Amino acid sequence: MDNTKTKDTQRYELAATFLLSKLPYWKREAVKEDRASGNFDSRVMEEFAKSVVELAESDKEIFVTTE
């Protein structure tokens, strides 16, 4: 597998994990429910996806801690 693709995938996953942890409880639960049901057209999910892409494609460092 192409190492660049792996790094890109990991960066998007890190961005999603980081941003999900920063959401208010109700919004985090809405994203989780939408992901589980495959409902990617909800407003909450669209906002979340946009934020993930913006962070993943930026030069910012992403720090994720396990709680």
C-alpha cells in the first residue's frame, strides 16, 4: 500500500477523533448515530465532515489523547 495514502488516512482519522472529542455531548451522539445508520446527509454530519476535512488538510498538528 502507498505510504502516502496510509498517512492521509491516518490524518483524517485523527482529525475525526479529535473533533469528535471536542463536540458537545448531544452533537457527538448525533454524529455517532448518523455514522451508525449511514445518514451522512444530516446537517450535523455535514458540518462535522467539513470540519474534519479542513483540519486534516491543514498544516496544524493534531493531538489526540486517550481518556
